[in-house]
Amino acid sequence: MKNVTFTYDTKQDGEVGEACMTIMVNDERAAQIDAAFHNSAAISKTKVLIFKDQAERFCDACECFRGREYVSGSIKCVEIEEV
């Protein structure tokens, strides 16, 4: 298992800040996410778009629960670490 951490921008009360969210996934999924964000030649362009879209929606949902707004397209870092 691996932890995948997304770092991105958020808005709250008109101010922009940075936030992150971590999710635990199996090794195969972590490798796919890593390929989508760091080595897109390793997977199809369609898969890259799908994984990036899923990551955007995940970050957006997390910020909704936190009472903040996810800044669309702001994922700036994806880190993958062994659990």
C-alpha cells in the first residue's frame, strides 16, 4: 500500500492558500497515478486525463467537506510514499 498526497491551492473568504490531501491506495493504483502526473509516456493519454480528472474531483470534494473552495487546475505536487 502507498500514500498518495496531492498538494493544491484553495480559497476561503477570498484568500488563496495551499492545502493537501492524502489517500491510501494499492501499489498498482499508486503506480498509475504516478505515471499520470510524472511520466505520462508510461500510460495512454486517455488514462492520464482520467486520472488527473479523478484527482481534481477528489481534491474538490475534500475541500467541500472542509468548507473551502478547490482552485481548479491547481494540483502542484503529487507525492507517493510507502505506508
